[in-house]
Amino acid sequence: MTCVHLDGREIFTCGGLHDALVRALPLPEWYGRNLDALLDCLTDLPGELSLHLSGIEVLEERLGSYASVFLRVLRQAEEDNSRFHLFMEPPASGQ
């Protein structure tokens, strides 16, 4: 299993979020740097992946509704793909 950590305190923009995702996750070259493409990639992982996401409150403050949609995408991917495991520290608002 691949384990990666993403710290929301290190992300300042939507583009920066996608930069961090490209660095942290085993995404294919065709990854479109948008949330629809992210969902597609996470639901079609070749192996098991554990994503530990911290600094969620800061991420939500900086990215607003985009962060909310991002978190929904991660939850949907976990629901759709038994090989994707999401851990959030602390839990995101609305959970």
C-alpha cells in the first residue's frame, strides 16, 4: 500500500492544490488538474493508496467552496474504490 500525506497548510491556491496532488499521488500523465479528473484517477487506482490529509481547516479557509468540493471528491472516491483510504486530521467541517 502506498501512503501519502498532504498538508493543507502548505496549499494556498486551487492551482497549488493540484500541484501538491501531482507531487504526492500516483496520478497518470493525462491527469487534467481538475476535480473531475481527480475523481476519475482515484476511482481507477492500480493499487492501494492511503491519503492522510491534515490542515483541513486552513485549506477550507483559503480555498472556500473549492475545498468543500475537493473533500467531497475524496469521500466519493473512498466510497467508490475499496483500494483508496482517506484519513482526515482533524475531520473537515460538516462531517
